[in-house]
Amino acid sequence: MADPLTLESELLAAVAAAQDEAALEAVRVAALGKKGSVSELLKTLGTMTPDERKTKGASINKLKDAVFEAINARRDVLKNAAISGKLAADKLDVTLPVRLASAERGRIHPISQVIDEITAIFAAMGFAVAEGPDIETDFYNFTALNFPFGHPAREMHDTFFFNPKENGERLLLRTHTSPVQIRTMQKQKPPVKVIIPGRTYRKDSDQTHTPMFHQVEGLVIDKASHLGHLKWILEEFCKAFFEVPQVKMRFRPSFFPFTEPSMEVDIQCDRKGGEIRFGEGTDWLEILGCGMVHPNVMKNCGLDPNEYQGFAWGMGIDRIAMLKYGMPDLRAFFEADVRWIEHYGFRPLDFPTLAGGLST
């Protein structure tokens, strides 16, 4: 028969060495199971004399109790360790940085921002905003604007035409926002004083041209408007938009079918250091086209050119955005690169105002 004291020492050591509940259960079965070492000792009690049972029986029962208590104590330790391990594996570190709110993470596209800047400037001069469809007819895009038949702008190489209808008419994607001038003059009796920002489309793609781009045009129609008014408006716009105290502009004769006389406008700038600065320097940069509304355009809108006159101008929104904010490639405007918009974009709540600063 095994010595109870020796067996107790061995079993307690096995209990302490158990690393999980499965190993501990194996120790319990080996000691207290039907054929376990302690159970085999208990079976010998029936063959002992009363005197032997008093001495040896007490030590065997003491062994049984000691092993039983040790197993229960070790099981509690292992259960607590398992729970602690699971909690450690599943814990959520609440000390991680809090994600910024949408208003902080989001960015306004530079085109949207510049349109808001343009609108703020001209709204202060009393201009309203007019809009029209992107899909136009040949009449509104060309004919009403005094483009003669056979003009290069009507050809397929420059304009996105839709398939002809049964009657031969072809719709197209507008090549400029000027059709809105026609629509405005047709439905609104003078005086007219509007700006027209919007998307336009032409078959062209390189560093400074994209098949879709943005333009803003202005139109003033009344009985006494003249080129002096146009010059003042454009000077005030350039000073406000480029945020400089003064600008020098020069007006060069040009030709556009829808204006007469027609002019292209250059603004004085400095190109030193790889940057373009306005209001200083000795260089010139073309920035827009303008002129007095052609009498034929007035007639096409149902207005008498002997009674009314006016002027119009137009410029590329994408281009002036590039000039103001130092963007080298127009194509990046439309590539939906999150890194680009995070760099050049504007905070959603930074509304441009003349009083608070357009780009602050």
C-alpha cells in the first residue's frame, strides 16, 4: 500500500502544476476517480482491523480531503485566470484618439469654394445668379449667340453632340454657359444683371484643359450700360477675388460672335519665384473675354437693340482657382483623390464673405 504522506505530496504537486482545467480534471480522475490512487486506498479500509482502521483510516481520509480541497482551490484560480485572459483579449482601449466629426474631416472642393467666392463678390454688386440646363439645343448654344453656320465651334471635333432626332435636330452638351444669357433675356424684361456659373463641355484634355470644366459669365442689360461700367466691375472683381489692394488691367481687341466690340482682358502680374502674384510686376496674364452684347443677339432674344444695350464677360472658374491657390494641374480637380482634396479643400464651415475674407 502506498504511503499516504508520500502520495499526498505527489498529488498536491500535480494539482499545482495543472495549467488549465482539462489538466486539473485529469489529476482529479487519477486521484479520486473509481480507480484513482486515493480511491484504491479507501477500498483497503474494509480489510483492516479496527485498530488499523483508527490509525491508517484517518490518514487516508485526511489525504482525500487535502487533495479534494487543493483541486477545488486550483480550479478557482484557473477559472479566474481564464476570465482575466479573455477580458484582456477582448478589451477596448478607450484612450484611443476620438474621431473627428464630419464637419471637421470633410472638405469643400476648391471649385465649389471658388463659385461661392465669386457669388459673394457679385452679390455685393447687386447681381443675381442664373442657371440653365447642361444639355442644350443648337439654337441656344450657337444660333441665338450669332454663331454662323459653318463656324468651327459647331463641328464634331469641338462639341459633344447627341445622336440626331427623327427631325434631324441634334442636342449637345453646352460648350459655354452663354445659352443661359439667351434664356434669361427671353424670360426677363430689362434691366438684367446676372452671373451664370456652371459646367461646360468640350473635346479637349491636357494639363490645363478637361472635357468638362466650369465657367462663370456675367450679363448686364439696360438702356445706359457701357464699357466704362464693365471695366469698373471687372477691376473690382479682380481686386476682391485675388485679395489685392489694386490691379492693373489692359483690354485688347478681339472677336467673339456674340459681342461687338469684343475684348480680351489681361491682368498685371509678377511670375518670379515660380509663383504668380497679381497687382505687381511687369508681366501680363490673360484672364477673361468680354464685350458689348451684339445687336443680333439682342434681336434673337426679342429685345430692340435701339432701346437696350449691355455687356457680358466670361472666364474659366477652374483656371482662376488654379491661379489663386497654386494648383499646377487641372486634371487633378476631377480625379477624386482624397489626399488632394485634404490638401486643397476648404473646411465646410468657412463660408467666404467679403467682410471676413474670402479665403481665410
